[in-house]
Amino acid sequence: MAVGIKDVARVAEVSPATVSRVLSGRSVDPAMHERVLAAVKSTGYRPNLAARRLRSQHTNTIGLIVADIRNPFFTAVSRAIESLATARGLRVILCNTDEDPAKEAAYLELMHEERVTGVIFAPCRQWVEKAERLEPGFPVVLIDRSLASAGLDSVLLDNERMAAELVAHLHAQGHRRVTGLFGAASSTGAERRAGFEQAARKLGMDVTTIEMPHAADAAERVVTDLLSAPVRPDALVASNGVMLLTVLRALRNLNLEAPADIALAGFDNNDWMEFVGGGLSVIEQPVEEIGRNAMTMLLDRLDHPDAPARKVVLAGRLIARGSSGPRTANNQPIGA
């Protein structure tokens, strides 16, 4: 005999409406939530997703659209989101855009076709710039991206302040010629670039910034050309962990090392970074907190669709390691 919601409700000692709220990912008392999940497991109840889709016009599924799944930042954030979504009875569709506006548009259309409950989204700069004129058709929470208007919920790092903290660290180490590498398609890269430039100029440093292409081969050529120039900077700042890896690859190919030949610092604290030489100096992002905030904000938006949009800005943590060490005879400008 098929098990229904009423059977689950009887075992959990709650109302069928409460069972429906839990299974649809809406907020309920934590103790009731746990009882319902335990009852679902003990009764073997399996919801009729097709029928629910016809009744509710959504599928108990959320979309998670990230800019670059190669970037461990997005991997870690996705894991935190998926964990909380699963606990709320929600499924996750994960999509990767490679900062490509065409792929973003295609995946957003897919979200409409799948009638998702909501979307957590890390869009490229072009989408952010036109977002005020768009109507997604479902709740959207932005991660790692900011929006000038207050129309959408968002959670992100305090990018300008963290970039300034990296610059101040390099300045304290004696570095005066600094170059920053920032993503050309990312609003996050633009914010970090702004904080980097402002802080470096305030400290009287010789500052250069480069907008990096997304393609790995093209990015490595840019870095190789920079490091092969007659005059190298004292230090490089890379806007994310993927760029840091690109810089390390170029340094190896040119038989250069950090910090002996050039100091290096950046964003993201991936597991391998402490084992490279004396370790890479980085801004560690609160990835799990970003993921938890994004998922919580989406659930709150489902319960309170007319509430004012919220923007959560989180601080990172500077981890100073060997790669940003003091200036030495080797990392003076060539010919100095």
C-alpha cells in the first residue's frame, strides 16, 4: 500500500501541512523539521514529484549557476549550498558558465523550463550591468557578485577592503612596484581592482593592473609576457586561486620563484597553497559562510517574497606566508 503525506504526518505527530512545508523547503520549527525527516525515512515515503509540479508550478529544485567550476571557491560554496538544500528536501541543478553571457542565458532559460523554486547565481559583469532591467521570474540570490540596485539578495566578500589589505601587507614587506591581475568579465574582479588601485596609490606605490582573459592558455601567455619583460614588478596580486595557479605555472616555465624573483599574493586559500615553497600569501574567503548565507536567504525569500532585498558583505582573512616575503637582491627590477 502506498505511503502518503498523512501517514508521514501521523508518525511525526504533526499536521499534513507541516509535512508539506518541510518537503517544499520552507521554514518550520527545527524540532518538527527533524521529526518529519525521520518519519519520511521510517515510512519510506516518496513524494509524487510530477503531481506536485502540476499543483505548485515549481519542482522543489533550486538552480545553482556558477561562473567557473574550476575555481575551488565555487566548488566549496556549491558544497555548502547543496548540503543545506538537501537537509531542506531540495534538489540542486548545478550549471557552469565560464563567465560566458550566452551560457548564462541558456541556463537561466533552463531554470524556467524546469520550473525551479529559485536560483543562486554568480553572474558575469554583463548580466550584473543589465540586471535592473530584467525580471528573472523566480527568486534569485547572487553570490560573489554585487548589484548597484537593491532589487536582488546578495552575499559576497568585502572585495575592496580585502584587496587593500593585501596591498598594505606587500607594502609593509618593502614592495613598491606592484601589478594586479583581475578577471575581465567579473564584477568581483572590478571591485578588487578598485580596492587594489586605491590602496596602492594612497601608499605611493607604482601600480599597474591587467585585465586577464578567462581562457587558461591566453591567461598564461599574458603572465609569461609580464614576467619576461625587461623590468618586472616587485610583487604580483592575483584575483583568485585559478590565476595564482596560472602565475605559478609561468614562474616554473621561466625558472623563477616566489619570493626570490618576485613576490606573490592573491585570493582564495586552497588546500595546496600552503605546500608551494614557503606557502602562498592569500585572502581566505569564508566560503562555507557564503554558501550558508545564500541558501538561507533564498529560503527566507520563498517565505517572504515581498521583503526588502538584503546584501550581506563578509570579511576575509589575510594569511601571510612565504610567497610575499621581503624584497631581496633577486627581486629587484632587472638592471637595477
